[in-house]
Amino acid sequence: MRIILILFGIFCMVLLTESVSADSPYGKMDVYYNGEILPGKEIAKPVLKIGEPFTVGINLTVYQKSEVSVELSEIGEGYFKIMNGPTSKMNVYRADVMEENSTILYEWTVTPTEKWAGGSMPIDIVYQINDFKTGKILVNSGFTIAYPSISTEYYEGETPTSEKQPVSETESSPSSSASTPAFTLAGAISVFALAFALFRR
């Protein structure tokens, strides 16, 4: 079963990976792992202990007034835990209205759990940009930002708590609104992988 989930993770990573430091007619994005920019299509591939914190983030600039939705995503549930950031849980999106030529930094501090100790699991950023005036979807995409290998050892250093950075009140579950972003590809793959894993058990 673990091999099947690993293959699904690689498949998801290939499908969702696009230019990490990207520029388009609607905006541009720089992607960071532990405060360092990831150039081109590079994906961070750290080896982490259980509970060891790391940061992932994007610096997003839009060229027109837009509604932006962003989430940190994982395959399944419970493999990573958000310690602080713009959302408090994985697979839950954050929505913001951004003015023309404005920039927002979305950054999360995350720790791997013991649920996937001894294996590797991708962590993705999924985002959508809508034109503020018309509601038209301008961009609906996602990519793998990190593909950590999680050791069976436990991290013994200081781990930040979720109290250090409060979560925005605009955070909501993807199923809570009719205006939920259409995170179709990432969502479909995640659901399919989880269902298949549960079926194999």
C-alpha cells in the first residue's frame, strides 16, 4: 500500500509542478522554502524528523484587482500539521481581495507527523485568482513545493505554536461556500489517492 501511495505522490507532483518562480499576464509569484527562494521548477526535498518545523511560502503579486484563494494541500489527512500561517489546517483555503499591483506573502510553518514516518510525502500549494469585477477565473493551478522524506526519529528542538501567528477570519473550508475555488485537479487526485489507499487496507 505504501508503494502505491508513493507512486500517487510522484504522479501528483508531476501533474501539479509548474514554473515555481512564475510570471503571467495576471501576476507573478516567487516560492520559498525555509526563507530561501526556489529557482525555476526546483522542489525542496529535505529529510526531516517527526515534528521538525519547516517553512513554505509564496510571495504573490497581482497586476489587477483580484480575489485570491490559496491553500496548503496534502494527499490524505494528518501527514503534516500547520503550526502557524495564514490557515490553521491543511486542505483549507484562505481568501483575500488584492488591489492592483499589490503583493501578499503567504507563509506557513509546518511539521511532519509520525503518520508517514520512514516515507516521503509531497506538500502542495493550490491557488486561484479571480477577476474582482467579473468573478471570472483567471488562474486555477497548483504545484508541489516540497517533497520531504520523513525519518523515524523525533525532533527534539523547539517547535513553534499556532498562537504565534493568528489565523485570518477569512479562512474557511472548501465545502463551506458556493464560491469555493475550483481546485479540481488537486482535489480529484487527493480524493482518488485516499480512496484507493483506504480500499487497499
